[in-house]
Amino acid sequence: MTTEQLQPLHRDHLAALITGDLDRAARLRERFRAHDHGTAVDLLRAAAAVCLEYRFGPGAGLGGGPVDHDVLAAFMGEVRAAHRGTEPPPDYLAVEAVVRSLYGEPHLLEALDVHPRSQALYTVLCRQTSRHPWLAANPDRTVARARELAVVWLLG
């Protein structure tokens, strides 16, 4: 697979996650090579950061923070309420770690392996797209902003 093919693959995968089209996201993941999974998690992290700015303010992933603990507690309450009865439930500590990592505590991500990290990031993304439906209705804008943020992380 060439770089030109890879970029649309990741763009389409992230857009499918943003819009909640999990079947399409799964089909696209089948086309991933081994290293593509890490790239997908990085892009998911960037998309979560973009979406979290609507809740916690600007600077997610760019040195913003610290997170307001009252706002975080309200957010976590909403996540718990949204997933009441879900089996297995999300790892709420991982969800909190993901949010806090994007607002000044990046070391909190170090303890999370790729799978729990991606699950927590997706939980955050879902919460934000549920609360702010225009994010899911305009996935191209969210994907573009996420790519910009990921490039900043990559280039420093």
C-alpha cells in the first residue's frame, strides 16, 4: 500500500469512528498493516483532543491545562450515565487518564497499552459527538483538525 492510499484509509477510518459507523471502521481496519494501528490510535487521540476542546477549553494536547476538576467530574458522570448497563463497562480510570493527559498530564498515557488507550479515546469521542452532534455531522472538519494536531505532535 502506498502513502497516497494510506492517507485516505486513515482519514476514512477516523471519519467512520466520528460518525459512529463501526461496521465501516472495522472493514477499513481489516486493510491496516501492522504499523497502521498505531497511526490510527494517534489520529483518534488527536480527534478526541479536538472534540474535548468544546468541553474543557482550548489547548488539548498542546499544553493546555490543568483540567478543571469540577468540569472533569461532570464529564465523567455523563460518561458513567451513558454507559450504565454496558457490559463490559468502559475503563473509567482510563477515560479520565486520557482527558487529563491532553490537559497537562501526558504521563498518564504511559500506563495504558494500545487497546485500553484506544477504547478510552473512543469513549471520549463518543461522549463528545453525542453531546455536540455537529461534530459527527461534519467529520471532514474534525478529521482535518485532528490531522493538523497530529502533525504538530509529530514535528514538535
